[in-house]
Amino acid sequence: MKVLALLYLLALWLAPLVTEAAPAAPATSAPACDMVTPLPQAAETFTVGTLRVQRYGDQGRPVILIPGLASGSWAWQGSIDRLAPEHRLYVLTLAGFDGTAP
């Protein structure tokens, strides 16, 4: 429970930093994610309570990515590809989503 609370506080602390530095997305007609291309291999996968966490990247500031309802870590594929070389990414999958146990 303490780890979950720490992750929540970290997300709150990082939210203003991420939203200020985020560039505007270019207007394209391409889909937001490519479901055919698999995600890159996670450097580490672990479970915290009911959350499945995949870590990508080994350096830079940590970034926590939480997908919306009815999706999994694959929803962040484009962001993982762009951010992993310069950041340590933690991609969360909530219990009951993307094949995880409820």
C-alpha cells in the first residue's frame, strides 16, 4: 500500500513537469498507436499490489504512463519509442485490463 501511495504522489509531483514540457502533437490522420507492431522488450516487469509495471529505459527523469480504460501498455507504444532513450519509463497496467486478473 505504501508503494502505491508513493507512486501516486510521484505522479502528482511529475504531472506539472510533464504537461509543461510536452510538445503539441502534430495533426495527422494516422492512428494513435499501431496494434500490429509489438512493444519493445521491457527492461523489467514487476507487480506492485494489483498493478503490472513495465520499465523501459535506464537513464534520465522517471515518467509514469497510465493507459486509459479498455487499453493496456500498448496504448503508449509511440511514447515509449520516443521517450525511452532519454527517460526511465514506468508503464502501468491496472488490474482487470489488458488480460490482467481483476
